Amino acid sequence: MLQALEKTTQLINRFSEQIGRGVAWLCVALILLICYDVMMRASTDQTSTWIIELEWHLFSLIFLFGGAYALKHDRHVRVDLFYANFSKRHQAWVNFAGTLCFLIPWCLVLIYFSYQFAFTSYEIGEGSPNPNGLPARYLIKFSICLGTIFLFLQAISMLLTALLTILQPTNSDSPVE
């Protein structure tokens, strides 16, 4: 059973890693788009609405899809008053309880409501309210749901990793990677 938990954790971690690599390319695309926008503003003193909207869409995707990668690499915000001084087993207990009581329920609530939010947008065919803006605004709204699903999967991995650390024999206090 422990091997199945370890394999599940490894599979989710590989998935989050691949998503993170894809997000890195979105960063490159955003930088290139911003450079193009700046050059157009400097040379013609104008910009296009769709370019500005695409910039914030790309930024949104980077933020939403990068959350699971940040959680995997422990690059999220943590109030680390006592945690850093805990043993690996006590850290695992904190991660287990926090993930189970806060992160997973929050993800489930956000998935539920963001899906409804995006589906309503899809039903009405919502697009940009701005002239020459991007059509299909529901696509970026569905990314809220999808990014939260990625975060939920990584939360499951974090929960299983903490559980595996807790279940290790007491003479070993090393984390499971």
C-alpha cells in the first residue's frame, strides 16, 4: 500500500513539474508580448485592446497554473514562526493537518464555484466588453477551475507525502521525496 501511495505522489509531482515547465514558456510569451506592446506604443503611440487583454490573460494563466508548481517546491507563503524548528515528523503533521483541514476543502469549494462561474459565462457567450477585445472570456474563467484542480492534485500529493513521513519508523526522521 505504501508503494502505491509513493507512486501516486510521484505521478502527481511529475504532472505538476510538467505544468510548471509549460508555465515557464507562458512567461516567455508574456515578456515577448509586453516588449511588442511597448515598441508599438513608442513608435505609434497606440496599443490594441486585445494585446492588453492577452497580457492579463497570460499573467492569469501563469499565476493560476503555477500554483501547483509553487506548492510542490514549497515556494508558497508560509507563516514560519515555529515550523522551521520542528522535526520532519512534526512538520509532516502540520502539513497533513493544514492540507486536510484547509487546502483541500478550499480547493473543492473553489473548483465548484469557479466552474459555475465559468459555465455561466460560457452559456451567455461572454466576450470582452471592450471594442476589439478578446472573444470567449469564459476560457480564462475556466482556467480558474483548471488551475485549482492542478492545485488540488498537488495538495493530494502533499497530503500523501506527509502521511508517508508520519508512517515511517520512529528511528527515521527524514522526509519522503
